[in-house]
Amino acid sequence: MARADPVKGAGVAIVVPVLNEAAALPALAANFATLDPPPAEIIAVDGGSEDETIVLAEQAGWRVLCCERGRARQINAGVEAAQAPLACVVHADSLPPVDMVAVIRETLADKRIALASFTPLITGTRTRWLTSAHNYIKTWYAPLVTRPHLFFRGVRLLFGDHAMFFRREDFLKLGGCTPGDMVMEEADLCVKFARLGRIRMVPRIVRTSDRRIAALGPLKANWIYFKVGILWAVGLRGRMARDYPDVR
């Protein structure tokens, strides 16, 4: 029987790492405004935007922090600044379901679950069914190939577009994301959280933008995803950001 964790009515902090996301923020702000129940706080962590990102985040009523560029550093800063006991990291180009807060509370009420996420559907110019399906399968085969000792413990590797969530206290205890990581910070986080319990992807959809696929094409985009994953697996961390171009 699952052990109940007293988070039924716990507050949820949403942390949004941003960098030049003015084009994406209006849709995200509109989405967050529909969340029922609402989150306890929304924290946008800016890494040095040169567009209207900060203005739009402030207009939405979010708390805005600024820190050194790098998604890992930005996530760390946001979670550290949060007051709520539960936290969810949402990318600026992703739209979570309206019952996101309730799903997070219900999932983390099970103490056996250390880290969880939603199931991403890549969409935008059109729905990318094949890439979405591959990304789902990848959460299984990626740990099998790169961390087999974790795979056989049932660990899955989740990625940023999944909208990952966890207990803030656990995140801080584990040291958060590896600070220098520009990409693949979420995979490292899965490895760390595996020490505390299960990694789960809940069957609730988070819609995430296909802007990278639209800009680069399906073959090139998926090759980049694969290549960066291999670089992470073999420890060539310094090359990951170079081979993962920004698309806004």
C-alpha cells in the first residue's frame, strides 16, 4: 500500500526558466491563468533576455528573478527562491493541462515517487506524432543504453519538455541541477532523484512547441536530440550546448 504524503493541499510553485521568450509568453500566461486550482506562485527566472520577456512576465503577475544564463542555474535559482513545498519546472514553450496542480499533488502524495512529469505532445505548426512517440519510448531505452544499472531499477530518463515536478526539499537536498549544464540538466536530475525513489511519467498531456522541428526539419532535429544524448552519456558535457542550437 502506498504511504500517504501530506501534500493534498500543498502549494505548488511553477518555475519557468526563460531567455528571449517574448513570442511564447502570452500563450503561457493565458494557460497559467486557467489552472484550477491555481499554483501558489509562478517564478520566471531570466537568463539575460534582450526582448520583452521580463516585461511580459511581470505583466502576467509572475515573480521575476534574474541570474546567469544557463537552464540549470536558472532552475536552481527558481526552486531555491520558491516558498511552496512542491515545484514544477515548465518550459516557456509548453502548455500544461488545466488540472496540473491537482495532478502534481496527487502524484507526489505517494512517497515512493521522487520525481515525476507529464507526457509531452509536440505540436504547433502541426502535431508531431512520430517524434512524440519516439520521445516516449526514449524515456525507457535512454537509461537502458546510458545507465543500465538504473534502468533495471525501473528508472526512466525524463526531459525538460515533460514539465518535471518534485518536492522542493528533495531537490535542495540533492544539490539541484548540475550548475554548468545548458542542456540535458533534466537527465542528470533523474539520475540524482533515483536515489530517493521512483521516477514516473503520468498519463496527462503537456503540449510543447514543435518550433525546433519546424525550423530544422524532423530528421535534423531528431539527429540533434540523439547526438546531444550520446554526448551526455559519454561525459562530453562541454559540447552539448554547442550542438544544440537555440530556436526561438
